[in-house]
Amino acid sequence: MSSITSRPKASAVLSDDGLKGVLHPEFMYGCATAAYQVEGAWDEDGKLPNVWDVHLKDTDNGEVACDSYHLWKEDIELLKKYGCNTYRFSIAWSRVRPLGGRNDPWNEASLKYYDDLPDIQPGTASLVPRGLGQRPRRINALLAAGITPFVTIFHWDHPQSLEERYGGFYNAEEIVEDFVSYAEGLFERYGDRVKHWITINEPHIFTMMSSMGYKLKEWVHKRDHARFAKSILLCHARTFDLYKKKFQPSQHGTIGIVYNCDWVEGVDSSAEGKEASQWVLDWVLGFYAEPVFLGRFPDRVTAYLGEHAPQFTDAEWALLKGSTEFFGWNHYGTQLLSGKRLETDNGRLVSFGSAERVFERDGKQIGNKGHGGHPYDVPWGFRKLMKYITERFTGPAGIPIMITECGFTPENEAEWSLEERIDDTQRQDYYSGYLKEMFEAVRDDGIDIRGFMVWSLLDNLEWLQGYAKRFGVTAVDQDNGCKRYPKDSSALVKALFAHGMGK
């Protein structure tokens, strides 16, 4: 293992006493995962298929993934080793309520599996949640280790049966009722211990993945982006409202939604580049953030969608506006825009605004290129987007930013030897640069950031891109029982956060 101080970018942070202790005293530092990407055990203990179990069956898939369903204790040991005080993970809808619907049965075997994560410690008074059965008497490894559970209710893996029954997120009337019922069961089962909830992870990217994956054959871009937006926003707003009214008064937790956004700006100072940048920010971020923060859609988005633009009643708009207690933000990189709009039906390009992206300015590449061009390592873009989010959303709302994913995958890391994967200097430099910008934004710009979750704890399944992209700070040897190997970046990030938190 190379010395942390031998990395110049890390040394620049660790030697700067002005950055020591700049973070909030209760800052939440940890790692993130998602159920389908790490759990495996795709058909064990009563679990039924989710949409990705079906769609990815004959390619890279989550049937084994990182085998966290069986190796979760090892994962908690990794979190402890990395100095984490928080673990963001998701619950698999098709595991705990296999058929998914509001009138369908719960699966006690899988509910007990998650009890092993956010369960009470011995001696704490036990509550028997209504309709969900007796909680098992087991020591909670996370809480016993001083690690706070940060739970995502929906990270894209709804039961296949809901697709077959009524088209899933195409059908707002049905999916909203089923989603809220599912969320209510989680609040009842775990809410006395889980104090941090995310309703939905990355609505925009979930929509894109759906359009390129299990919905591909039937997808019509403008129409179906709008259909998904209506369903997702109502699922979120109704769940938020339920939690605030029924559960928060006694459980005292927080709840919000998580967005994705990378920074974009024109490659030059042209009007075309500026307009393209604002369009992409409105489409990728504003489409889901403005309804929640401002009670409206961006004008550019409604103009683009035309007759398909989602319609909400006054009562629904009232539920939407203000329906988050933090700004959950997943961020990876930065792109430059030429100002040219693309005429394309490519699902990925449409989802990112059909704008031509370039990665050089004045003949120089903007940053180190990650696998397949995502992400580029551009710390200054991270800082610019922090300011944009603060000025447009969180500052006026008076709520903090929670960075719920951030990470880097070097080009072709999956083809490296284990020794090369462990000595992950590119990832170390990425986190050094990005965390330096974050620490300085807190100190110098007064930006209220209360958490940072590394993506990801493990090298996992990256959905349609399979196992080619490796974001983990832990290597996973899938050929040998999914054995875990900490990468050097895990120690570096631990040291950086210890510095920022004044330890």
C-alpha cells in the first residue's frame, strides 16, 4: 500500500490546518450501496423477481452480485474499518413484499433479514409493529458499531409482478397506492430505529435506465418521460406526507429525495453554450427538483414536453412543494457543451438533454477520464454545482445538502490485476480533489453540507453496464466467494474525513 501522504493531492488537504474540523459536528460520512447491485440471493427466502432480474437474466446480473445477502456482516466490518459513521443502503421491494401490491402479503423471512441491519440493541424496549409480526431478538451490528442506517426505500428494483399487472410506473393511479403502502410498512417495521429515509433514488436516471432496459420496446421519449415523472413525483410526495403526519411525530426522523446531476457549462462563452447548459440543468435536475422546491416545472421542460407535460391538481402541487428535508445529491463529474442540440432517439442522449458534449477546452482535456467517459475528474465543476444548488434550491429553502453518492471508476479497472485494483491512485486523486473542494465550499462559501457517501462500498453491478465499471473502495473477487479486499482509497478517504471532522 502506498503511503497516503505520498499522494500530493491528499497531502495538500491533510497538511492544511485551515481545513481541519470545518465539517458540521454531526456530519454523516459513509458508503452507499443499493440492494440489487450488491445483495445477490435473487430467489432466496421467498423473494420474487424484480424488473431487473427479468431483464438482465441472460447477461451480467444481480443473481449473485457481491453476495451481501450472506456477507453483510463482513460489509459492516468494512464500514468500521473505513471509519464510517453512516451506511446508505436500500431495501428490496420484491424481497420484503414479493408481489408488490398494497393488498399483497409481506414476506417475514426477508423482513427479518433487514432486521439484522437496522435492529435495536439488547435491552431496548421492543415494539411489535402493526400487522408485520414479532421482531426477532438479534443484536444490530450497525447500531452496535455506531453506524447510522440511511435507508433508501426505492432504488429502482420494483417487483416484476407490478409491470405485468398494470405497467408499473406508466400507471400513476396504481403505482402510487402500492408505493405508499410499501413505504408505510417499512416505516412501521423499522422507523423506530431508522431515522434517515430516502424515498426515491435518482428519478431521472431511473427513467433513463427504464427507457433503455425493460421498457425499451415500448418507450416513446416525451410521452413516457412525462408519465414516469408524474408517477415518481406523486410516489415521493405522498410518501413524504404520510411520514410527516403519521410517523415523524413519534419517530423523529428525516425524509427526502435524491437527485443526480453533474455540472455542465459551455465550452466557450457563446450564447448557444450558455443556453444549452441551462437546458441540460433544467432537464436533468430541474425536472424533478423544481416541483419539490419551487412548486412548478422549469419553463424549458414544459415547452419541450408540450402536450405531454405532467398535470397536477392544486392539492397535488401543495403536496409536492416543500416535500423534502434535505437535498440528496449524487454527483460524479463535469462535461462541457458545444451548444449544438442533437437529433437522436438514443435513450441515453435524450435523457441527458440531447446536447453535444465535449471534453477539451483550448486543446486540453478537462480532467482524468473515467471508464467509458463517465466520469471525468473535474473538482472545480463539483464546487460550481454546489453553489448552483445552494443559490437555486437549498439556500432559499433553508435545508442542507446531503451528498449521497460520489465516486470514480478508472478506465478498464475490471481488467487490472488485484494488486493494481488495490493501488487505485486515480480514485485516490479523485477523492482528494473533490473533498478539498467540498471542505473549502463549507469553509469559504458557507455551503451547508451535512453528509457524504462514497459510491460505492463494493465493486458492484452497474445496471446495464454490468461489472465493467468499478466504483468500489473495496475490490470483490467474484470467482472466489466474493472475497473483499480494501483498496487504498478507503484508507485515504478515512484520513481525509478524519481531518475535515477535526479528529
